[in-house]
Amino acid sequence: MPPETPNVTPVAAPESTAEQRRVPAMFRSLRYRDFALFWTGNFLSNIGTWMQNLALGWQILVMTNSPFLLGLNGFLGTLPSLVFSLPGGAIADRLNRRKLMLFTQTSMALLALVLALLTSFHVIRIGEILAISFLTGLASALNNPAYQALVPDLVEREDLVNAVGLNSAQFNMSRAIGPTLAGLALGKVGTAGCFYLNSVSFLALIIALLVINVPVRRDAEASTVWGAMLDGLRFVNQHRLIIILLSIPSFLSLLGLPFVVLMPVFARDLLRVGASGLGYLMAGAGLGAVLSALTLAAQRSAERKGGFIITSAAVFSLALILLAHAHSFWWAFFLLMVLGATMVGALA
């Protein structure tokens, strides 16, 4: 791991001016070596994660034929993020972000390996699946704030909006690629094979974290985690527009996004398309999200996003209502593209 110094070190400079001219403005943040490595590692790792998400949902449905248990698994996987969303950011500000991510990424890789081994030896039960999903969600809840806080350390301030947009793009590109690969792989390597591939995919990000140079920030002000949380809540309370803009993605995440968890039921029982069809449907949501994320990445400023967020949330809600009544595969595919695009817009 590259040495770290106690003071803030500058972000590694991007490539030369000639190199800058060869890089489209939409992808300008990839001129930073460390961000490019971090971005690529996340992209490959997320492909594996989305493969596992689809394969695991399908496995639960085949094992139990229970939409309730499918929903319970999704709830347990996201519960830690709901609980640690506030303290997680404060914790990430006080710990070495790279070391924290190395710990969480290694933990999730081992959990995926355990899931694969239990499935391979045909000793997997729903109890183990729920426990692994909860532990994976816990590791992810600690990982995400560190991940988000690390991005500003890898690019200059004027390229931060672009870097955030590219990160959203890679996440959603992986959401298009991962489920598609999983749908194709299920017939050849089964769910266990998808879990093994996910476990291996974490190595891409782990290696990237080991080789990038991360500037070390000065120590945070001497305050407790709870004190930092209260400071953040006071700031939000003093800016009512922030409350409105935060409430929209919060309600959307709570009441809208869980539709993804039940997509295996929708694909199998309503559209009757099987695992491969489920993969293509989820790829549709990913493709729509990629287009929206690239649009965000092309913007240089974060100004005037309020109207965009509100409009995206409204269109998302309408598309979700229409999806509930969809009986055509291609109509559902189109609506999922709209849902993917507006989801990114509402969470921007």
C-alpha cells in the first residue's frame, strides 16, 4: 500500500494537455490515474454483485416459492443501510477510508464465497441466505459512506460533478451487464457459479485500493460521531430546501425502489420469461440508468437540480404504476428503462 503522510496531499494531476484533448469532456475525470483505477475496480466488482443479486433472488423463489421471503431477504439486506445512513458518514470521516473499504470489500467477498460453497454442497437453507444477506448489507452500509467520501480525494474540485456522474454511470452499466450475464450463466453454471464469480470480482476493487494514492486529510475536529450527526441535522434543519430535496429520494427509496426485489416474481409468474428474461428486464433498467447517469456526467454544474429531481420522481411514480399493469415483455422492458433513468435523476 502506498505510504500516507499526516497532512493533506494534493490530488494526483491529470494527464498532459495533449492527453486531455483526446479524452471527451464527458469522461474527463478518468484522466486522473487513481480515480480511473478506482472506477474500473468498482465497475468490475459491481458486475459481480449484480450477478449475485439476480441469482440469489431467483434461488430464493425456486427454493421457497414465497414472495414474502423474497421481500424479507431484500429488507434484511437494506436494513443496515437504513440504520447506519447517518452515523456511517460520520464514521467514514474519522477512519482511514481506504482501510475501511478494504475491510468491507474483503468481508463481502468472503460472504459471497460462503454462499457459493453452501450452494455447491446443497446444504443451503433460507436461514443461511437471510443471515448472509444481512451481514452483506451491514458491510455495504459501512462501505458506502467511505466509498462516497473517497471520490473527492481522487479528482480536483472542478471535476467532482463529472466524477460523481461517472460513478453513477459505472454502477448502472454494471446493473445492465451483471443481470444479463447472470441470466445467461444460470443455465450453465447455476446460482453457485454466479456466487463464485461475485466473490472473485471483489479482487478488482481490492487491488485498486491497494495501488491508488489516497491523499490523507487532516484530523477531523474533535467531536463525537453523535456530535457530527447533530451538526448535520442542524444544518439540514436550517435549509428547508435541502429537507425537501432529501425527502424525495428518501420516500422513493423506501416506497418505490423495493419493486426490484420482487422482479423475479414479476418475470416468472406474470411475464413467464424465466431467469434469462429476468436478466434482460433488469438490463433494461440498467440501460435507462446509464443514459441518465451519462447526462449527469456531461454537466459541469450541480445548480438547478431541484426541478430535475422533482420531475424525475413524478415520472418514476407514473412508470411504476404502469409497470404493475404490464403484460407485454417489451412494454415492461421500456417501462423499466424509464424507471432506471428517472431513478438516477431523482437520486442525483
